[in-house]
Amino acid sequence: MARSRSPRQRRTDQPSPPRPVDPKDQAVPRNRAPGSGEDAEWDPVRTDPLLIVLAGKLEEDHTIAFYDALIVEAALRSGATKLLTEDMQHGRHFGNLVIENPFRP
């Protein structure tokens, strides 16, 4: 005989219902940098095979972790001149890009 479930029990093999969207999550319009003013926009860098290959070369040439190399390569591609991170050496240069630790005194 099959056991019946109480109304509060859910089957675990069914997907959860979608979570309602929090209005705070939509506070920043797409492609707008938070706190940067009305006219400032940012353009996300697309990940493509060339980005991955260049990051691999950067990893080998500069002996940095591959994921750090992906971040640096994406920053270089976007034209950034400053990268804020505590995970890489402060003051290190990659072309026109300089690494800065925002927590350094």
C-alpha cells in the first residue's frame, strides 16, 4: 500500500517553482555601472576561443594562474587601465593595465 504525503511534503524529483524576482536585483539597468552616473555604461567582454588562447599565453609568459590570466586578458581587451584585485601583485603591469590592491594601506 502506498503511503500518502501530507500537503506540506514535496516530491524531491520535481523542480522547485521559480523564485520571485526581487526588485532590488533590477535596480541597476543592464549595462550600467553601479554608482557611476547616468551616462556611464560598461560593455561585458565576450568569452571566445581567442580570449582563452591569449589568456593561456599570458599564463605561460607571466607565470600567473590561468583564471587570473583570463581576467587580465578580458581587462586588456576592454581597454581598462586599472584592475582592482587583492589576488595579484600590487603595481604589476600588463601592457597599459596596472594591478592595484584596493585594500593596501
